[in-house]
Amino acid sequence: MKVLESERLRLRGLTLDDAPFVLKLLNEPSWLRFIGDRGIRTLEGAQGYIRDVPLASYARHGFGLLAVELKADGAALGMCGLLKRDTLEDVDIGFAFFPEHWGRGYAKEAAAAVLAHARTTLGLQRIAAIVDPTNASSVKLLERLGFQYERPIRMSPEAAEISLYLSRG
């Protein structure tokens, strides 16, 4: 998986060694509230998640969720990347950061790097994003990145309604 860089950040492919970081992020209250409980409670479970989600996506699609780190010291801030879900027509961008790193522009910087890579290297012109409509910070970020609200959707019949946004390059 290609490493992406921005002014302050390095985005790199996840490895099984990232299990402690992934375990912590997937159990953050903000992840649980806005993204959903993946049921990952152990390092072994986190390794399984890494194998089944990012590593499988890298192998299948050539892209996936990436670890976002500060260039200066390698501190793990969160994840950002592209996903191809069976339930969505388009590839979508996803991001999640530890709350202590919110409000510093890291999510926008990481997402902009991912979008640039998606358009220039992968040739994707239309990219989706899904967001809990009550997640005002993520909605605002998507809009600043040029995404426009498309419509409400449900990822499954029993799932809560979320918002679909689209960015057309």
C-alpha cells in the first residue's frame, strides 16, 4: 500500500502490529456512537479486523483504511481511507480520529490527501461519504471538502438512517 504524505501527516497501510492502536480507536466512544460497535475487545480481535477489513481491501481493491500519523514523531492520530462497500454504488471515504486530535485540521488534511490520491492515481471521479446526520463536525468537514448532500440511506433494513454525500471530481 502506497504511503501518502501531506504537510504534517503520513498515511500508511495498516499492519497486524497496529492492533493496539486499532483496538483503542474502535472502542472510542465517538467511534461507537457515530460509526458503530464492531465488537472488537481484544488484540486478537483487532488483528482479525485488520486482516478482514484494511488488508483484505488492499489486496482486493488496491486501497483501504490507512493509519494517520504525525510526520514529526509518528504519533497515531486515527484512520482515513477509501472503502468499497457492497451496499454502496461508489467508493466512499471514511475517517476517524482520537478526540484529543480533533480541531487541529488533521482530518481535513488527511482526507484531502486521500481524495487527491483517489482522483489522480486511482482515477475515481465520484466519491461517496456516509455520515450520521447528528455528527455535525464530520458533516461540516465533508462540506468543506466539496461533498454535497445526496439523500438519506440505510445500510441495511434494520440500520438507522444516515446521510449520503457525494463528491464529483
